[in-house]
Amino acid sequence: NKWRIVFPNNGRQWNNWKQASTFYSGNRIQTTKYTWFTFLPQFLFEQFHRLGNLYFFFLVVLNWFPQVEVFHREITMLPLIVVLLASMIKDAIEDYRKYRFDKTINLSKTRVYDK
């Protein structure tokens, strides 16, 4: 029985009401970053933009060549896999919490105060 209260700013948005009503037709809040289909590709894309992860990935690729191999291939992959799995679990939990919060906000009753 909680209410969400919305105070619209009619002066500025009333001029572009038709454009705004088609652009925001769903009128729901969505703060999540991922979906079921985009989680893995988008997560890997974001993680490999970090310099540390690129460095460890470079070491993994370099260790697959027998001329340059220093450690066993599996041992070189271990730090990268551990860091990626920990980040993946943290991001998945965080995004799921955002999804639940968005769902409760979107299903709440709304009062709109107008002039």
C-alpha cells in the first residue's frame, strides 16, 4: 500500500507532450544494466576494457605459444578466471537486486500532482 508520488514539470514538457508521450510510452523505471541475453557478451566487453584484465589475457595468449611458455597454460588462466568469475557473480547479484527494486517501484500505486 505504498504510494509513489510524482510531481510533473508541466511548463517545460507540455510543449513537447506528443513527442514525450511516444518516447516514454511505457512509463516504467528500468535501472538494470543487463538482460538474460546480453549479460555474458556485455560483461566480457566491459571487463576487457580494463587494463589489468587485458594484461592477464595477454599473458594467457602468450603462454599458449610453446616458444614463450613460462608456466603451464592452465596456471596462467587461473587468475583471470577467478577475477572474472568473482566480478560476474557480483554484477549478477547487483543487477538482480536492481531488477527486484525496479519491479516493486513499477508495481506501486502512483499519485500525480498537477496544477
